[in-house]
Amino acid sequence: MTNLTIKMPEKLKKQAQTKAKAEGLTITFVIHQAVKAYNEGKLEFGLMHSDDEITASFDTSTAEGKKACLTSFKALSK
């Protein structure tokens, strides 16, 4: 294992710690899972033009998320 130092606003860190604790997790676990998902291509970041509109976001790493995504896109094509 290795250590990782992340500089972030204290308020952002506290909010994440509070949410993680409420869900029975640690902030370390959350960050570890985010990095793992990013490495596996399940978490992506990108740029978007300011005129673009986000209509929905789906977690396509799960069967439920894939189904919801497909249902949404099928509805758009009608």
C-alpha cells in the first residue's frame, strides 16, 4: 500500500466524511473505489460545451443502470 495526499477544501472533505459515515463507509474506501472505477473505465471525466444540457446520468456499471440508460435513449428516439 502507498499513501496519497489530497489537498481539498475542508468543507468538501467534511461533507464527504459525514456522508460516507452515514452509509457505513470510510472516506478512504470511497476514494479507493473511485480510483478503481476510474482505472476500469467505469468513471469518466470530460469537457462539455456550456450550451450542452445534461438530461440524465446513469451508472452503466450495473445491469439496472444499463437498462435505465437504454430505456431513456429509446424514449428520446420516439
